[in-house]
Amino acid sequence: MLLVEPFLRGNAVALVKKGKLQDFFVDFESAYNSLVGATFTGEVDRFSKNSNSCFVKLPDNQVGFLKRARGLKSGERLLLQSRFFPPKDKALVVTTDISFKGRYVVITPRKRIISCSRKITEKKRRQSLYELAEKFGDIRDRKHGIIFRSICSSSPDEKIKGDIEEQLLRCNRITSMKPNEIMVLKENPNALERAWQEWPIFEKQEIINEAGCFDNFSIWEQILAIKETTVKLSFGGNIIIEPTQALVAIDVNTGSDSSRAAGLKANLQAISEVPRQLRIRGLGGKIVIEMGPLLSKHREKIEATLKQNIAIYSDKIKIAGWTNLGNLELEKSRDRMQLEEVHFAQIEKNVRL
């Protein structure tokens, strides 16, 4: 199900499967990380010693960190974007390699090539998308590049064409601006826009759009449950998720049954839940999982199960491998906002539970 409910000055949007929250976006009232997903101008401030990087002054008195800053000068104005949420109390990582993301395509002004998502495997379909891109002069003349997202494998060309036109218009309008002052040129997407960009099912699924629908399906309760570190699992065990400054630690507890067969079953169920928990909690970076009792010969089965569940969410999660102590290490991009107490407080204040 897709649920949309008015919240504060915007909306809350949830993707639900069999009553369980799979993903959500909420328009919170907070300036924190408001530049992630936005396009803005910044000013080079000071350079980091012994590295090719610098700190940048950003809108709303925020501070950015720019890598590959060779050739820049202090006081120089730049056109910037930020795509990932930083760890707490760290500067926002920004880039001059801007792009314009729609539901079907991403326009890339600096990478002037035509490419497709690796999930579009059919050669005939890839060729037809290349031919569609060549119909646009800015792409045909290599003024801009384009990436066809995975949803294009089965989407009508007319919808893709409309998205290309829209993103090219945005791209040309913003890249033609001269960064004369520090300001936001295009705000980050709101909850509905993020859902439209990220959820392929949006067009095919009936949308329940009414006040109170989150209460009817216990969505607010599931979101507020994210405050708890312990996640109970149906077999009787649980997983404990604790974010730290350096990494996210996940401990799998298998419950009262300590037999080998029960241990493997418990670990498989726990590892199946990990990708969903990382997504709805907005956690990323380095992740270390301490499994329950597990034989070395079962590690491949654990990895295979994890990969299957990662594919469901299409998240960028890399399986780094196993440590000498038997812990499983992952790395996930920080492309979701981690909910903090200020966000939970807004829910509790404005929602009747």
C-alpha cells in the first residue's frame, strides 16, 4: 500500500507491505540537513592542510566539505550539491559534480555520456533508450549526459521523454546561473517528490491519501518504534541496533533455543530484517553485525539471504566480508536521514496516537 497523510506544512508518505513499514518520507520542520538533495551556491572558505580539499560556506550558515579542490581560490563561488547525509556533528560533504534526478532519468552536465542502469539488461531495450536520448539536441551534441534509471526497462517512452524534457529544463536553467551569492537555487525534494523518484510502484499502486490513514495502519507507531534499539523477531530472538560515532553495531540474539539448527534459522531471519531496519532508521556508513552461534560453512547461506533482501530495496549496501572474530561487515551509503529526537518530538506533538 501507498499511504499519504497531511503532516505539518507538508506530507508523510509510507510504503507498506503486509502491514509492515518498508520505507517512508516525512516533511519535518527542521533546517538540519535541508541542503541534502538541494542545488545551491557556496563560497570557498579555507583549505585543509595536506589534502586536496577545502571547507565551504553554505546557505543558512552551514559548513560544507569539498574534496578535489585543486585550482580553487578562497572566496570563489561554486555551484554545488550534496547527496548524502553526514554523520552527526560533521560537515556536509558537497560536490561540484552536479546532476538532476527525475523518476526515469538523471541528467549529468559534466559526465557527457549516455548510459543505462545495469539492471536494464535487455540489449534491444538499451538500444531503444539510446535512440530516444539522441532525439534531444543537448544530449546528442554532448552538452549534457544522461543516465536511464532501472525503471526505464518497462516504462512507456512517452513518460521517459517527458522526464528528460523536465530535467533538461531544470539543468539548463540552473547551470546558466552565475553564482554571485550564497543561496539555495533548488530546494531538496519534499516527501511526495522523494517517493515519486524512489518507488517504482508509485504509478501502479492505488494511493490512500487522507488524514488519519497513518493511524489506521499503525504507521506512526512503527515510526516511533525506531527510537528503540531492540527489534523483536517472530522466532523469539531479537536484534539490537546501536549507532555510534564510528559505525553501526548490530547484535543478533537467537533466543532460548541454542541448538545449531535453531541458531541458523534465527540468523537467517535476523539477516533478512537488517536491510529494512537500516533503511527505515536512515542508518549508513560502516556496519558490523555480530551473528548468533554460526558455523563457518553457513556463511555463504547468510550472505546469499542478505543479498536477496538488499535487492528488494535496491539500496547501495556492500558486503565487505567476515572478520577474524566472525563478524559480518557491511558498508551502506548515507542516502537516508537518520531520525533524531527532534523528529520524534514533532510526531508526538502533532499526531494523536
